[in-house]
Amino acid sequence: MNKPHTTKPNAAGPTLRTGGWHGIQAVAERYSVSDTEIRRQVRQGRFPKPVLMGERLARWSDAMLDAHDQRLMAQLPQRQAA
């Protein structure tokens, strides 16, 4: 029986990724921004708040990020057919 991968290597080192939950580094990488920018957008209410799974453990679920992506897409101007 094969075990699922729990880490995804990247240039900055391994990123914790277990069961559809993502840490701030993985989220920042997904949106091509810095960790600081994610924190700033959370404070400004422009990005979903993470789920606190411990005193210092905050994670975003796939569903949270997908819903955020849908809201962003809905805000884009609609292209008219030529």
C-alpha cells in the first residue's frame, strides 16, 4: 500500500500540504505573491481568513481557496463575443 505524499518540494524548501489544507507559503505560491501580501489581504478583508488548527497553525482548505478564486473570476469584466 502506497502512502500519499505529504510534502511538495519547491525552491524555498518543502511546503506542508496534507489533505487539502495549505499553509501560507503554499497559498502565497498559488497566487504568486509574498506571505506578507497574503497576511495584508487577510487583514483588509480581501482574502479569506485561515482556519486556526492550533495556537500557531493556520491553514486554508482547497474549498476556501476555490471559493475565493470564483469570487475573483466573478469580478472580472465579462468579454463580449465578437
